[in-house]
Amino acid sequence: MHRSGGQSNWPADNRLAPSSFDPMGDRETTVRSRELGEELRAAMNRAGLTGKEAARELGWSESRISRLLSGKRGGAQLDVASFLAVCRVKGADRDRLLRLCGELDTPGWLQQFGSRLPTQLSTLIDHEDKAVCIRDFQLAMVPGLLQTADYAHALISATANVPRAEVQSRVAARLRRRNVLVRPRPALFTFFVHEFVLRLPVGGRSVMSEQLHHLLQLSVRPSISLRVVPSGMGAHAGVAGHFKLMEFTAFPPVVYLESETSTLFLEEPVEIAAYRQVLRALAETALDEGQSRELIATLAVELYGDRDNHDDSARAGRTGLA
């Protein structure tokens, strides 16, 4: 197999870089300020208020409400406390949002969730929905947005810290995230997947056969570039682990990392530059799109193509043992 530096769906770095100049004088948003804005919007909706009604209650202009909800304004805790009062948010929720308000200018965000990640990763979902370009590298599993239902079920079922009763709801939540692939104006997606991912028989032969064929179907979509990092190259730029870089038109890029119990959002320019460099190196060493499809198809046939015969043999074996 030959390596290629082909870079379909690979935007120039300056294509998506938002301007730091803001003629209105509003703050540049951060992951935390956008999260606060989304939480305040949800509180307003639960209270049955419109932006116009909230503005009237507070004696503010509608534009001030709009900037507060967008994360561009609202660093003053007094403003946020007043808004929460109008929306009748009290107790622990109020305290949590006021703490978040005090951290708005802190770049990056480590979210810690105790023993396991929540079913819904709301901050990630919000950023995936707003992204115009997503580049994802996976070292050990099929990217979440590309997983089939059976593959996701097998993967989540094997996770040590997920109770059996939560498996189905987590699978459903992961599958709902795939809607971002089919929205009217989808982002440009580039997925780098290590060959090991394609060879690891998650869920068994039938599940992997379906998963690999699903990857082939997705790989021909104009908005999706799927490229395989071949095992034969040995050490590579992504050996440190998986990550996702998301780019936006309205605010600067964000890198997303995930572990068993926490998520980390990075947004400092030097951090973004480091992950861009990793992606550039992966683009130079990964198979191109055509070669990647050829490898996936070959593995689907060689490793999982005889699944019917294999399943029949397995059933016969179990009958004999019984």
C-alpha cells in the first residue's frame, strides 16, 4: 500500500479563522461563556419568557439580552444574578451558574464527572452543531459520529463504569449525535482512523462487517473525508491519543479530548497550533481517500466477509456442547 498526502476537505488554516476585531466592543467568547449563554437561554425558555419579555422585566435592551445569551457579554455576576432571578432559577442551579460566571475568562475547560461521563455531553454536542469544520483522529475505536447502533452498543456495554441499565440510553444519545452529518448545511468532516480500529472485532464479525460497510457508505459523501493511518508505518504523529478539532465562523477553534471520567476543551492559540501540526503530519502519512476505501473494503471481506458461515459454525458448536 502506498501513502499519500492528499487532503480532500482540508481547509486552509486562515479560511475559518474568525476575526478578533469586534466593532461592538463585546468580549471574545470562550467555551465557558458560551456554555453559560446556552444555560441562560434554556432557563429563559423554561420560564416561558421571550428575550423581549426578559428585557422588559429587567429594564434592559433586547440587544443586551442577546449578547448575554451569546456569551459575548455577561461577565458581571450582578447581570447574571438579575437574569436568573427573572427566570426563577434558585438553589444549586443558581449557585452553579454564578460560579461558572466567575470563570468566563479562563481559557479551556476541564469538566470532571465523577465515576463516569454523563449520557449527554451537552457542551460537545453544542460545539459539534455550530462547527463548520471538524477533524477527528481515533486510535482505538470508530469515531462516535460514524458508529452503527450495534457497534456503539458493543462498545458501551464493554465500558467498565457504565451500568447495564444505562447502555441503551447512551447508545441512543450517541446515535442522535449523528444528525450533525445530515443537517441541511453539514460541516466539512475529516476523520483519521488508525488501521487497528478496523481490525479490532468490536461486537464480533457480524457487527464489524456492518460497521465497515457503513464506513464505506459514509466515505463517499461530499462532506466527509475518511482516511486510514496504516499499521505498517509504525509510530505516527497521533500516537499520543485521540482528539477532535472543531472550527467555527463566529469564534475561535476548540480542541476536544475525552477520558473515562472527564472531558477537556482547549482553546489557547498555542494549543490549537500544536494539534493543527499533528493533523498536518497525519495528512502527510495517512492513506488517501481512495486507498482508505480500498483497505476498508479488503478488511471487510478478508476478516468479516464470511460471517454467515462463521455464525452457523458457532451455533452448531453451541448446540453440540449442549
